[in-house]
Amino acid sequence: MLGRAAAVPVSSALMNDDVRDIVLGLLASGISAAAGWSFRTFLWRRRLRRKQEFFGLPDGAECLLVVNQDPAASGHGVSRYDTFALLELSALIKECGAQADIVVHDTARQGFGLRTEFCVGGPASNERTRAHLRSMLPGVEVNTDYQDPRDGGALTIGGETYRMDKGTAEYVLLARLTGPEGGRPVFLASGQRAITNQAAIRYLTRHHSELARRHGTNGTFCLLLKVVHSDAYGPDMVESATDVTTAATRQAGNV
């Protein structure tokens, strides 16, 4: 009888130890999971804040999507690749918690700095782009005569001419422009073909963190992107990104 009575407390003690270990393990797991979630949330929010700062799109902000005109369309129309570019921008804008106002290029009536602007298309299809090039990137010349078999669509920057080899080697300007008084930026994708516009927008959305580190979140930059073998690879193959900011922003004739 005495032996049996003595065995009960030992079993209870072991059970209590097991329960305690299980509870402590669950608590440790819960604390670790909560800490991991909090850290991931912190990193996500920090990345989001940096993205919002670079694009000038804080929560609830409004921005402008300037749509160009497809020269091949009767009436007003947007090419397939320009539409894809606008869809990618729409996803970016939604992620930043902002809202977009879509306007046709020849009806946009807004100065710099009031709202972030995304302007898609070269000067042959987008009057707003033509105005931006003239006022903010005077060192860029674009041959808008696409009937010219040799120089149609060619870009001339700093004395260098970049001609289009359709489907093989094509060029597009990707710029972030700010007015003299600061404010919200204008993002410009001005390419030789619609598919190069999409390539520039895709490059912007994928490399915005790198661009922010290199150029800051408030400055102006102008990059020349080379899109290679678009007939085979679409807008994904960007071979080089040359910084032409100095030449592009220099007035013609200035050294």
C-alpha cells in the first residue's frame, strides 16, 4: 500500500513537467512566429514607403496616366503593348494605395508637380511627351518621320544617333522628371515602338529600388534602354541602361 501511494506523485510530477515543456514550446513558437511576422511586416512597410516616396504616390494620392494614340488605329486607339504598359502601371499604383486618372494625351492640361504623372509613348503618338521633351529634355532629338527608311524613329542625344532595327535592336527613353519647383515627378517612357514603351515601364517597376539608390527619390534622371530581339523575347530583354541625363537635359548648342 505504501509503495503504491508513493508512485502517484512521481507520475504526476512527470506529467506536469511534460505539460510545462509543451506549453513553453508553444509559447516560444508563438513568440518566434509573432516576431517573424512583425519583422516581415516592418520590412514590407519600409519597402512600400520607399516605393511610394520614389514614385510620389503616398496613400490616397491621385496620379495621371497619359494615354497616347496608336498611329495605326482609326479614331482613338491604344496599341496592345501600350495597353499592357498601362496595366502594369495600374498594378503599381494600386500597390502604393493611390488612384489613377486616365487622360488622352491631347487633353491633359496640368503643369509639373501637382500630381505624379506617367506618360507613355513617343512624340509621334503623344503630344504630352513632345512637350516634356521640349521643356525638360531639350538635348533629345527624335525623328518622328517613320516613313524615313533609315532614320525613322531615330533618337539623337549628345551627338550620338540611335537608329531602330525593328524587332532586333530598338531604343526607349525612360525618364524621371521634376519641375524647377519640385513637387511630384513625371515618369516618361518614350520609345521607338510600343513594345519598347512596355519594356521601359517593366524596367521601371522591376528596378525602382536600384534607381532610387542611384539617383535619389527626388532627382531627375534620363536613361536610354536598348531592347533586343523584341520579336522573340517581347519587352523583357533590356541589354543596357545608359545614363544620358547630362546630355538630354543640356540645351542644344551648349557644351
